[in-house]
Amino acid sequence: MYIIGENIHIISEKVKEALKERNAKFFQELAVKQVEAGAKALDLNLGPRKADGEEVFPWIVETVEAVVDVPLSFDSTNVVGIEAGLKKVTKAQPIINSTSAEPERLEKVPLLAKKYNTKLIALTMGKSGIPVAADDRVNIAIEYLIPRALEVGLPIEDLIIDPLVLTVSGCQEYCPELIEAIRTLQFAWDPPPAISVGLSNVSNAVPRENRPLINRVYCAMLMGVGLKMMIADPLDQKLRETIRIIEERDESTPIGRLYLRIADKIRDMQEITPDDIDFDDPEQVAVWKTVQILLNKVIYADGYLDQ
């Protein structure tokens, strides 16, 4: 699994304060921790930064590149700020996160990716928003995102399609459709572009104590349909262990065997049934209940684990 570390994110109060103070040490320590934990790239989500983007993006690039060599992903709607940051990159091929099929962004952002030889994350979202159905998201990729990348001369291997994870709290019907979008996108073009998702989005607006479980169960399901790249928290040890279990097909523990069974059944388009669960094991019961909400079979509620 190619993990793009998510932890330099403006939603964090610590990140927000460190950015305000231009606390280079904070960002350098956070960057190193993520890379040491296995992140292959780092997402830099600093927000739009309309007032100071041309200064802050170059600053964060120089700060982080001083201590790590991995690719940097510029996660912002500020095209001018992204370009200022790209001019400072001296190490690995960077990533722009992101364009969409909205006309203005689709016009500008792929040209920027081509100019600076970056990879480009492209969201399956048009001017009317994010469609629920898997086929509709795939069609956006086929009809708009891939053709535009090829039109500007961006190699298909530098394009990354993001079919968009939405939260199970409020957007539950999107969760199983995302699984099918990933399954289909791998056969939508020859050769197919890479696919990535923002894993933690699935547990946005969920009580903090439940978020890691929802993230790792969904990760197992998405790996079942072939997901090999995601923006996620590399510091989440249980998530890393779930990924390892599936990649190495480690059947040495009951919970490991369950995660493998989930991945395999999602791959084979088979039902995950009560027969797959040891209901005397509270951990397996929690995973079972989480599978049910992610497949939209049981209505999500914050206290779903107690039901």
C-alpha cells in the first residue's frame, strides 16, 4: 500500500498554530514521524491560503524537504500558491491534489501538472457535485478527467483518479458505491490510471473513539477490490497492521483471518454473513457491525456498536 501521509492538515489546531508561528521544527518532526511510519509521500493540506499562499507554500516545501526525500502532495484550491510551492521542489516528483471535472479547475490544473511534471489527483466530481452511483463516477473519469490529462500531454501513469470517499455519517449510501467505483475504474482505460482515496473521510463526523475501527474495516474492503494507494494516517498502528495482514495474507490470528475473509468476499462480490463471525469475540462483533453500516445494510448511528 502506497500511503500518502495525511497529518499535515489545516483542520488540526496544532498544525494551524504551527503554521501561524512558522514553526519549522513542528512540521519537520511530523514529516519525519510519518515517513518513518511508512508514508511514501506527504500530503500538505494548508487550506486555500488566499492571503499568503505565495509565501507559505514555498516555505513549507523548503521546511519539509530539509528532512525528508519523499514526494510532496499539494492539497489546496489555490493554484497560484501551489505553483509557488512547485517552483521550490528539488527532490521527488510532486503531486497536485487536486483537479475535478469542474470546468475552471479542469482547464487550469492539468496544465500546471504538465508544466511542472507532477502527478495529478483528479476527483470524480463535476459541476453538479459528487454523484452517488459508481457508474456515474467512473463516467466522469472516462469522459472528462482522463481525456483532459491526455489532451495536455500528461502521461497516464502520472494521473491518479480519486472516486471520493464520503462519510458514513450522513452519506452512507456512497460507501458501497465507492467500492464498486474502485472495482470498475481498474478496467475503464488501458492502461488504467492509478486510484487513490482519502480513507479517513469515511469516518468524518463520527465519534473519535470509533473512527480508527471504521477506517481500517473500510480499508480492508477497499483492498479487496484492488486499492493500492490512499491518503491516510501512517501513525495509526492498527491500520498499518490491517494492511500488513492483507498484503501478507497472515492468517495467524482470528481477527486477521476475519479481515482477510472480508477482503476476499468483497473481491469476489460475495456476501459477508454471520457465519463468518465468532460472536463470542467482541472485536469480531465490532467489525461485523462496522461492515453492515459501510455496506448500507444497517442505518448508521453514532452508537451503532451498542445496538
